[in-house]
Amino acid sequence: MTAPGLESSFDLVDGAIEIETSLRGSPEAIYEHMRGRILSGALPAGSEITQVQAARSYGVSRGPVREAFRLLQHEGLIEAEVNYRARVTSLSTDDAEHLYAMRIVNECLALAVSIPQLTAEQLDELDALVGSLGPDAGLGFTEWEACHERFHALLFAHAGDRTRSMLERWADYTERYRRVYVAQGNIGWSLGATEHAELARACRAADVEGACALLAQHLARAGLTLVAIMNPSHRPLLLQSALRQVTGA
């Protein structure tokens, strides 16, 4: 059951993440709920929220909300303001470039480790997901995002718990930016679908070097496109360096 008043206070849409009554007073549950709304765009950049408003919406005291705000601020998802207010951080060209550069270097390292250990079932799942990631699959963004997240998670499935956790979090952070990217139309989706298919084939062929180059180019294209959309005058030196580090090109 969703906390009373949540929709009106936070302008949530149908399908909002539910918080069980028994967990409603948990700072971690409130943090995860608000984090999900920020990353999904339901709480867009620039939205102002207050501890009083949030506490009333969740039906709790300010204590759990204050801790949830602290966790969100630590992640850089909100900025604290005066009078117990906070604002959802704006999308940043520098932030987008940093995230994609880190993903290029680290996901390719994790992919190189994982390819020799991918099971037949995981390779079959990669192939099946390819069919869901093209513009002709008819999926909305939420469904597409779930398939896309799973596809990339399989690529680093055998990199170890700590590495997987880190990479999954970075992929979460880029969700807000992917929404900007896919809003440009089907061109990005079509190119991405082709690249996903090539990646799946390289994984099945156990072509570590080829798969890593494909993944680096796939992530770099998304990152460079975002940078160009957000700030055409920005020089993406970090992204270019990350791409060179993996591909040598």
C-alpha cells in the first residue's frame, strides 16, 4: 500500500514503488522509494521537496525522512537548501561524461572477466533480450529499461559481487540521462539494438577483445550523444580517453 497523500505531494504516477506498511518508518525504505522516483524521472531535476512535506506524505516523523535525505544527498541526487528543504539535482554534462567514462573502463574490464564463464543459459538469455531491445518490440520506456538493465547485467555477471554492485549503481545513475537520449527518437534505439545484437554474438563466440571494443563503443556513443545534446560546446576529453584506454583507437 502506498503511503497516504504520496501522489499529491510528490506528483507520482501510476505504478509508483510501493512501501509496505511495516517498512514505512524505515529510512532505507523511504530512501529507496524516493531514489527510485528521482532516477525514473517521476521527481524531475529541479523539484523541491521538504522534510515536513515528505514526513507527512509517508506518515512518519521527520527522523526517518532526515536520514533518507542524508543518503540521497550523499549520492548527489539532492542538494540541501535552507529550512529543511532540498532540491533534486540538475542533469549535468560533466556528471554524464564522468558516469559514462567510468562505465566504459569498468564494464569492459568486467566483461573480459565474465565472457569465458558465461553459461549456455546466460548466452541464450542475451539472445532473447536482443529481440526486446529494438524499436520494433513495442515496449514503453519502463519495460525497455528493465530489459536493457538485465542485458548489461549479464555482461558482467561473473565479475564478483562487489564489482557487480558498483556497476549496477552506476547504470542506475545513468537512467535519468538515458531518458534524455531516447527522447530524441528511434535513431538511438535502432543503433543501440544493432550494437546489442553484435555484443551478444561476440559473447557467444567468446571473442573477448571484440566484445570489449563493441561495449566501449556502445557506451561511448551514448555518452557522446548525450554530451552533444546537453552542451554542444563541451569537449568530452574524459570519454575520449576512456574509449582509447579500452580500444587503443
